[in-house]
Amino acid sequence: MRLLIYGAGVIGSLYATLFSQAGYDVTVYARGKRLEALKEKGLIFLKKEKQYYAKVHIISKLFCEDTYDFIFLTVKGHQVYEALRELKENQSNTIVTMVNSLDDYDSWENICGKGRILPAFPGAGGSIEENVLDASLTPGMIQKTSFAEIGGENSERVRKLQTIFQRSRIPYQIVPDMHIWQICHLAVVVPIGDAYYETECPQKVGKNFRQMLETARQIKENCKKLYRSGMKLSPGKINLFRVLPVFFLGVGLSVLFNSNFGDKFMYRHSMKAPDEMKQLHRWFYEYLSQREN
């Protein structure tokens, strides 16, 4: 089975590594300085503080007839449309969009073709330092790799994707509606990103309990507004933010922000992608305002 990872950032590099280790034929599409580093040194990743090389092919151009069983789109939200325009003429049938976005999938399929989009979201985080990947999967109890057909059906390609994740030892879940799942995800992560950007010392924001309470209050309010608008929150555990008292949520967030998990999966991403996170902030609150009206 041939897999293409379109995007060589943290997420793309990690999934490429895991798929390669599982024995799949993996190609990584890269650009710019990351492309230069991958061509010169290969895909280097850290595992138990030791460096290893992932067995992957590196390309900088995708030809129409160069087909893959799955293309995993792992770019930032503002890069999606450019990527889909490039993928339009490629003959691969399925594009797994591992992207943080509130766009409806019709607008994506209008570019690349009806039936090609399989929406998903990664459960991973970390960083790339001096061209060495230091990343890992999110603990399954917190966030698994999530995906589903747009219509929710149990298709053959969903079953094939399950097999890929199982063989690659990637925790996953098939959700009822990926669009709703992503909206609920942003209801939580947008205030978390805001907490880092609204303080003078982002790395120590978890020690500012007043800020943790404000972050908890905003997450709770977001979830309540979505719920009141008639949305069934997904996954179901998101309802805890809606019903638990702000004080207890603030305590939990303080522990999370000050943990190794918080550093690897929250702080590093927020510091590396402030423009993307601030754009998601605008998109989410515009969406929430429209839904309330």
C-alpha cells in the first residue's frame, strides 16, 4: 500500500515515521528549507533520546499519474486550498484531511473533486528542532486520531484506514460527524492558545491561577453556547467542560499546563503556530456568533 504525506511539519513527519515503521511504502511531499533538510539528511526522529532515520521517499513535485492509496494532507489551515488545487489533477482517490479548520467539506470537494475528501484530525504533537523530529502520539484517553466519512457511512476506505492505524499502532476513533467534532475541539483549544498569547511568560502561564480560571470560564462558555444551539457535543466527554464548576476546571487546567504533556502538545504548538491559532480564534468566534443568531 502506497501512502503520501503532503506536508513535512511535525504532524506529517510523525505519521510518516509511524507508517514507515509499520512497513508501508511512504512518500513525503515537502517544500522550502524542510525539503532541503530532508533531502540532505533524511527524516530524523527522536525515540528514547536516540536519533533514528525513517525509511521514506522525499519528493518536491507530485505528478498526475503518481497515485497513492491514501494521501494524508497535514498542512496548516490557511494552506488547505492551495494544497487541494495542486492535488486536483492527481488521480489518487482519497485525501485524508488532517487539518484544523471550520470549513465545510463541500468547499474542499468543489476544488479537488466530489468524494475524495475523508476528514480526519491527528492525535499528536511535538516539535522539529534542528531538523530532528521530537514528537509523539497524544495519549489515547485524551485524544485519539479521529476520522469519519463526511456522511458517516462505514465505507471500505474507512475500514482500510482503520487497518493502517492498527498496524501502525496509532490509537484512533471513528466519530459520528467530523465537522461537529472539530468545532467542539476548537471550543477547547482556542482558549488554551489564547492563554499563552495573553501572558508575558507563556511557558509559566499554568502557574497563573487567575488565567487558568479565565481559560476554564471561556471553555465552559463555549461548550454551553454550542450545546444551547442544539449541537450534540463530540466526543461526549466534552460535556464535562459544560457541567463542571469553573474552579475545578481551573485546577485541572493548571495541572495540565504545568505537565510534560502541556509542554509537548500545547505549549510547543502554540508557540510555533501563533498565526494559525489566532486565525482559528477568529473563525471559531465568528462561527459561534452566527450559530447564536
